[in-house]
Amino acid sequence: MPSSRLIKPCLYCGTDYKVQCPARLERSKFCSHACRQRWRFDNGEWTMEKMVKPKGIKDNHKSRICETCSVEYIPTGQNQRWCRVCSPDFNWSRRIFRYGVTKPMWDAMLETQDGTCALCSGKAIHVDHCHNTGRVRGLLCYSCNLKLAGLDDIEWRVKAEAYRVSV
């Protein structure tokens, strides 16, 4: 295909531009993203209200009820299940999904543990739970969480005890 067939005039500014991908020759209408945005604004496809709308709030989302605290909230995404109090960011969504621990619950547990690990005086950053029942036991630091994981596995504990005695 000759390269002259890949050159088109921009629909907004009229300057000639080269279409980078031959497969997009029919769909390509603008020389840049800025020209496409200006054309949309000038032709009424966009309005100032749409351009200054608060980030993250979409018109098609109606208010929902938080699954953990039953408070009404406006979701920022179509799959959001929890309000911003219970789940301030994605990490909290994972904690709620895995362990059922919301941010207010975490803060309450941390307060009862005086802001430290339940076993030592380290910084509590992990949710400790029983792997058999899924029940949350408390908040632990990184090293205590690793050590406790070994105690939960009886087979590993027997092997570790045998290894310790043999050396």
C-alpha cells in the first residue's frame, strides 16, 4: 500500500497527518487527542457540566447500601460493594473480602491491642486468622505472622521439631 494513502486531513484542524496503522485508516479522523477533544466540545458532544463533574462520580451510578455497615453511599465504580468508611482503598476491599475485617473493625482491634502486635511489641500489619475456621484472632506483625503460620500446620511442626533435635 503506498504511503500517500495513509495520509488524511484532520477533521478538526484540517492539517494532513499520517495514519500509523493501516487497519485504522477508516476509523482515524483526527491528527491528535487534543483535536478530537476540541471537536467533541465544539459539536456539543461534551458540555462544561460534563467536563467539571467531580472525578470518580458517574451519573449512571445510583446510591447503594454498604454490605458491612448498611449505610447508603454513592459508588465510584460499578463493582463497589463497600462504602469509603469501611473500605478506604483497594487493600481494605481485599481484607473485607478475605477476612471480613473493615477499617473501623481494624481500628478497634488495634486499640484493644494498644496499637501493637498481639504477641510482641511490633507494628501490627497482618490479620491473623484460623485457617480451619476462618475466624479472625487478632492483628500481628510480619515476623509473628510467619511464625504462627508454622504452628498451624501440625505436620510441618513435627518435622521442624525433629529437625531441631537432630541438629
